[in-house]
Amino acid sequence: MNKKLTKTLLGDVCQLHRGYDLPNQNRIDGPYPVISSSGISGMHHDYKCDGENVITGRYGTIGEVYYYNGKCWPLNTALFVSNFFDNYPKYIYYFLKCTLKVDGKDKSTVPGVDRNVLHALKVSYFSDKDYQIEIASVLSCIDAKIDLNAQLCAELEAMAKTLYDYWFVQFDFPNENGKPYRTSGGTMEWCQELGRELPKGWKAGTVVDLGEIVSGATPSTTEENYYTTNGIAWITPNDLSDNEHNMFVFHGERDITEAGLSSCSAILMPAGSVLMSSRAPIGYLAIAANPVCTNQGFKSIICTKDYGTLFVYYTLKRNVQGIARQGVGTTFKEVSRDTLARYTVLLPVTTIAKHFEQLIAPISQTRKNCEQENRELIALRDWLLPMLMNGQAKVE
């Protein structure tokens, strides 16, 4: 087995082809994914490619690479590998992930990329197909575990959401006899503020009844000693955009120092606080897995009152679209602290809210563990990827 790197041009390793036009008005729902520069962006009744597909962004999220095994439609905002030149497709996927990786800051400033420019890139790769398979197998094992954890988290989220809806939307929480409250004839009373009947003893309140609402701030970006890579977790809305499918947030792209925290009005919130982005955009949600602070793009809830973290999280999640509609502004919409504080929400009797909290606590803990493991696995994969691709690490 040859484990030596070969120097050549990218166009000699694989051939890239522009994706196919498919305007939204021409899409017909079907079984085949439409893959754009940002991943799967919809479904269609027809396909253009079959087999193992490697697709990368041509516009927008340049540098992102996707692997899909099956029939699909690569969109015109993407490039796809039309010829692997007998290289192992999964290896080419990781090869391009490493070769085309660009800094997140650059992705928004680069308007597009020409495939001929990419073909002319000078690259080094392992030409031995058996060794390509070994490298891809190592990285694929890590990705498979990441995907498995993500799938488990999605299933747990569906379970928790179903329970929340069953108890706090349909009002079929267990009564004193363990029977569904509303279905079993539990007493309902009209609530004018919410425009519906509620279980006896429940009432309308506002978000401020759920806990203390706090905002954040940004230390001066010209002071290098205010920022670090291993300090106080400091979260921005952009951090949650990359965290969209997770329930918890641990750290953002960069941390701040004690000096940075002291220099501004950001508040260090305890673990269990519920973060909600209040602008650009409104409505990203996450639970602080550890003490965190945020920039000014948040209105977060420190759950210090009668309602716990999980009830607050799912209540905000259910109401997030309504909250977003309260946003005002010309450049971008924003929800102020006062607006959020006045937003009407359902307040069940605290014994029921606490019972709900106890029931789904094991679910949220499992999610937290899976999300933390995925953070570590992603860091391992991202460290190992260039090491394997440039020969600094070898598969033995």
C-alpha cells in the first residue's frame, strides 16, 4: 500500500461540474433532495445525479462540502463531482472538505467561485485507493457517531415537545387520579387574555413571570486582552445559528476574559438560563450548559422564579413566532426588554410545571450528554482531518 502523497492539480483528482437550475416555481415535491450551497434545501420529483455524490458551494457558503449517497438534484448554486477518476468518493469528500475549507469570515465576502479556478489549485493527495478507503473509514466512523447522537437528540426533542403539547396545549396532564385532565372532564375556565379555556387555577401571565430578563454587551474589540480561547463563555446570535439543532450551548466562537466582562454591561448568567436572540434574527433559543454571558443581541431568562428551565425553554419555543412579530426596527427587527416582559404566556399551577420538569429532566440530560460528546467528536474530527490529509498522521 502506497502511503506517499502525490502532488498535482485538483482538476486531476476530481472533476467539478456546475449544478442545475431549478427555480422555486418549477419545483414539484417528491422523494429526491435538492442540494444547494447550504445543503438540502428542498425536495423534487426528479433528479440529476445518482450514486455517491460530493457537492460543494459555488455561491454563498463556499467551502462547505456535502456527501449524499443516492438520487439528488445539485442546484446551480453548487458544484458537484462529475468524475472521481477512480478515486474513492468518500475520500474525495474529506479531501475537498480539507482543501476547500475557508474561514467563516471569508464565506460572506466571497461572491462566488469558478470551477476552473478550483481545478487549477495545487494539491497533494494520496493516490492509493486502498489507503483512501482506510482514511475515509476512520473519519466516517467519527461522523457516524455524530449523526447517531444527532438522531437520538432529534427523537428526544420530539418526545419532549409532544409531552409539552399534551400537557400545556391540549391540557391533558395527569389529574389527581392519573387520568388526562381535560379528556376526563376536568374543570375549565375562560381566560380573556389568552382567548381560550384554561384548567381551573391556571392563568395568563407575561414572560417576566418566568424569570429575570437580562440583556448582554460586547467588550471593546480593539482590546486584545478582553478576548481569549478558553475563558468565560460569550455567546452571539451567530453562535446559535451554528447551534440551531441543539438544545444547549456551551461556548461560542470566542470567549472573553474577566477583564472583558468587567469592561462592559454583560451579565454572567448561571447554567440553566434560557438564551433567546432578540435581533438578527429574533428567536434563536438555547439553554446555557454552563455559566455564560451574551452580546447585546439577546434577551435571556434567568429562571429564578416558580418555573424551571425546561418549562421556560419550551414555553418560549412555542411562542417564539409570536414574540418575533413584536419586533420593530428599520435595518433589522428587534424585541426590546419591555416588549418581551409584556408578552402574554400561559402560567400553569406550579405543581404541574414542576412535575413536567421532573419528567423530562432525564431527556434533557441525555441530550446534553450527546451534544457535549458531539462537540468533542467534531473537534477531534476537525483536528484529525488535515493531519490525515497531509500525512502528519497515518492509518496503521
